[in-house]
Amino acid sequence: MNQLLELLRRNARQSNSDLAAQISSTEDAVAAQISEWEADGTISGYQAIVDPARDGGDQVTAFIEVRVTPERGGGFDRQARRIARFEQVTSCYLISGGYDLLVMVEGSDLFSVAAFVSEKLSTIEGVVSTATHFRLKSYKENGFLFGEDSELTRLPVSP
């Protein structure tokens, strides 16, 4: 992976001069490359990684495995795009394994997520089945560890 992209992934708030110094380049070259990536869609946007335990919100997050019937000529793409357009959906991935799609959903409570699954998601033509898993606690997201990690110790090993 490109070194500049990796630095932006870790911390997109760094200045172009700081980025340039880290990759032995110029500030103008870094700015030009970032602009090019933004224009061609390589960089789609910027976000803050928020620790859900500290944000004060009452949102719940669910990971929903979805099995769909692929369509002739389009595979899973049309159903995935349709599902991804719902405002409750924060992420949607084509995955391998027993299910076809992994859909990340946020709602105000468990009931709103359940209503989304039963009233919207499962009623889409081609959706065969779903399995919903609720996030209980976050330990790491997009490379960022949450919580205190100063107490990292080895687990006891018994003979």
C-alpha cells in the first residue's frame, strides 16, 4: 500500500508538511497526490473514529448477515446497493462464507433495529434469510484501540 495513504488512514488530520516530512517528499507533492485521490475516488471521505462507550449516545449497532439470491447478470450488486441506501445502514459488504452480505445498522434501540430487519430488510425480493448480532462492546475500530491499554499483561498459562 502506498505509504502516504497508510499515514492518512492512521491520522488524516496531519498537515501536508508533516506528511511530506514522513515520506521524504514535498508539501506540494503531497497536496497534489491527495487532491488526485479525492478526485478519482480513492479517498472517498474523512471520518472521526468515535468510542461508543464515551460518546454519550444511546445508539445500538447491529451486524446483520444476509443471504440473498444472486441475480442473473448482476450477481449480488443490485440487492447490496438497494440495502446500502437505507439510512439505518452504515456499512454493507459482500462476504464469503455462509452468508452473502454483512450489513452494519444503527438504531435508537433494539426494537428499531428489529423493525428495520422485519419491515424493510427481510421484505426485499431476493433476501432469503438474515442473522442479527448486536454490538455489546467495542475494543478496536479501524485500527484504533478503545479503552485503557496500559495494563496489557500476559494471560496466565497453566501446565
